Amino acid sequence: MSNPAADQLDEWTIGKVLRFATEDFQKRRHPSPRLDAELLLGDVLSLDRVQLLVQSTRVLEPGELARYRESIRRRRGGEPVAYILGYREFYGRRFLVDQRVLVPRPETELLLEVALRRTVHRHLSGRALDLCTGSGCVAVTFSLERRTWQVTATDLSPDALAVARKNAEALGAVWGVDFRNGDLFAALPETSRFELIVSNPPYIPSDEIPTLMADVRDFEPHVALDGGPDGLAFYRRLAAEAPARLVPGGVLAVEVGAGQAPEVAGLLRAAGMTDVEIDKDYAGHERVVSARRAPAAGGTAAR
């Protein structure tokens, strides 16, 4: 696919370029070579994956072929497909992403589902806080699912917040989310209290970052990955600070890394949180830990 003279003698159809890209990505040990090839070509041609199959004999125009070559070149270098496309699907919506933010993962949808489930008893009104919001995928989606709630989102990175604000504007949540720059609760007034606090904080142990896959290690922001020596630094801070920021009966829900759920649950229990739950993602991994601040004396809190 790199020989212009050969291209003049041999037409590059959709089927042929997909086979070429898939084999190329396989040789480079990308985990999903066929899917990557289809997503990148679909973006160039504005076709979905079914249309690519149906139109497999269609010949690419020179400009289309040039754009696909550029996408292949970037993917060969390890750049995540989401950054090449400029977006990632999350909870049925398209979120803008680039190297200023982590790529939203499918398992993070579970964090949103737990947050919705554990606050269903007061779905008509409430205040939610998303810490380490990144692309804003959780905050914006929660705001769109619970339009009568007040949602606040904080992040230490001004660059990440710029991306999150663009997503809020693009998805119609610009008036529903208050974005604030700062380190966890430091971005908020001391008097702020919430019915729900969610977070997908950095949780990779520092010395494991060099061992991550290249598309994560070399492209995604390390500030959003590094969870300290054992990966639990942010959970200790949340356990210490979040209960005072919750109303009685309020919920804290956090995404965790592999094997971290029992320790995080223990941190929350030690901080006086009650009704601790651990939810597994679709792959069977313990992914979300949630708990409730004890209700006021004589009160009750619905699950």
C-alpha cells in the first residue's frame, strides 16, 4: 500500500484495503486489528461497518486512499483509534477526545449505572459531583439522564476541562454541568454538599505505568493514570474527604482497578461509610465500589 506505481496498476477496493490494514495491525500485535481497520476506514468514508461489508468492491478515490493511509500510519505508531477518530462512544453518545483526556472505557459505563441505581429514590432532584471528570463523559451523561439534577464536575487539568466543556456543548448539557478547575474538593466552596459523588480517579500504581500498552503509556495523559505507589492514593483522599461533602444518606461511587475493590471498600468502611457494595463489570471484574454516608439520627436512606 506504500508503492504509488503499484497503486496505478491495481485498484484499492474497500475489501482490499481492509485486508491490508488488518494484516498490518496483526503483525504489530494490536489487540483488535480488524475492528481498528474498519473504524478508521468507516470514518474516512462516512460509512458504518455494515456498509463497508456491503460495499466491499467499491474502489477508493485517491483522496480517500490518502486519508486512510494517514490513519494507518498513526495507528502503526500506537496512537489510540479514538484519538485518530477524535471521538469515542460512551453510553450511546459520541464524546470528543484527544490527548488531553483519557479515552472513555466501556467499563466506566458501570460507574454511571451504579450512580443512577443508587440514587433512583430521589431521581427528580439532587446535586451530583464528578471528581476527575476528564472528558466529562460521566458528568455530562448523568446530567442528560437526570436533567433536573444540579451537576458539578472538577478536574486538576484545565486542558481536560476544555474538552469536557466542548462535550457538554455538543451534547446539549452546557447549562446542566458546572465545570470547575482544581484538585478534587479544593475547586469547591467549603459549604458545598451533594447527594452523589462519583469519581474515576487515577489508579495505576506508578511503577506499572511504563509496562502499560503503548497506546496508553505513550499517548494518554499520565496525570490521569498515576495513582501513586500502590494505586490507592486518590481513594485514601476520597475516603477521608468525601463523607463530609455528602449529605446524610448521600452516595459515593468510584471506579477501581483490577484487584483494588476489597481495599477500597475497606477504606470506605474505615471512614464510617455504610451500605458498601461492589459491582462487577461485563467481564466479571470487580469494577465499582459504592457506599453511603450514614443517615442522620432517626432517619433512613433508601438503597
